[in-house]
Amino acid sequence: MLAPTALDARDWYWQIVQDIHETKAAPATSVYSSKRNIYVDPATDAEYLAWQEFHGGAVPNKAASESDIWYHVKDLKPAWLYDGTTFSQPALDKYHPFQLSQYSAMKRWETETKGIKASGVPMKTDDRSKQMIGNARQAAVADSSFTTTWVGGDGKLYPVDANDLIKMGDAVVDHVDSCFDVFANLDPQIKSGAITALKQIEDAYAGIG
């Protein structure tokens, strides 16, 4: 089998060195695996040794920092892994607190904008839709006879009156507040180490809506 010569960022290795311009890097005590997003021991790691053999004795690329490696893998990794300096995980299926916090922020946003149903109307909850329902609620509060036809999140038309609009607006506010309450509740648990898994975060947001 012929080994590919081009760098394949999906499954490649890098060694962090202080001076990437040095002709020879110091023997690596650990190398970064893009496939697993962790550091491994090049002397004993079976996957690394198999990769090296497949590539004809290739050695890891040198990089001055993980930020340099991110350039190669950023389209393959979720953005919440990276804090501007580092993105590697401490171990397989393990995450640093900052990664869990960023994942929680992403799940909060996804949950907030996934839509809800209020007064029988399926509603979008993206930023533009939230502004529109807020404006409509203000009009309804100012004029109890106000009516309109709302385009639901399903694309269908829903005739609504002032009472409906007030309930719809309140439901959106409650939905957003619930998302931020979950985020605020998770944050100290992540920092304390009580939450260590993505599923714990996912389960917390799954209860909203």
C-alpha cells in the first residue's frame, strides 16, 4: 500500500516545539493527534506507531503552539473546543472546563432559537422573530382591540388578537429566561468539576420547551 504524502488533517500528528525553525526538534515526549484531539506518547501509542509505519516513518509536523495547529483542523473541529490558545482535550471523551462552558453556551443558543409554541401558534425564536413578537406585544398592550395574522414557524397563517399576542410575547420571554437560568446553573457546576460530560449539559437544556 502506498502511503499518501499530503498532510491529512483528519488524522495527523504535530509536535509542539519552542523553535519550529530548528532543523531537528527535541525527541517528542508527547505528540498531538488530530484524529483523537489528544496528546499521546509516540513511543507506546499503537495508533501513532501504525500511522508512522503507514507513512513510511514520517515524523510529526512541528508547531509553535496549538493555535498553529488550529489553522489546519479548524474546519474539522467544533468551534467550542478552542479558546484562542488551546483546543486539545485532556483525554478521550474528557473536556477542560472552558470547553464545557463554551459547549453550554452553544447549547443555550441552540435551545433559545429552536422555537416554541404559544397560544396554539408555533413560533420562531431567532433574534428577528423575538423582536417582532416583542413589538407586537407592545401594540397589543397599547390597544386591546389589536389583531393581526401571525406567520407561524410552520409557515401557516394564524389570526391572533391582543390577548394571544401578549401570551405569545410572555412565552418567549419565559423561554429565553429558562435558557439563561440553565446556563447560570450549569456554570458553577462546570467550574467545580461536578459536570464533566457533554450529556450532562445536553440533558439540562433538554428540559426546556
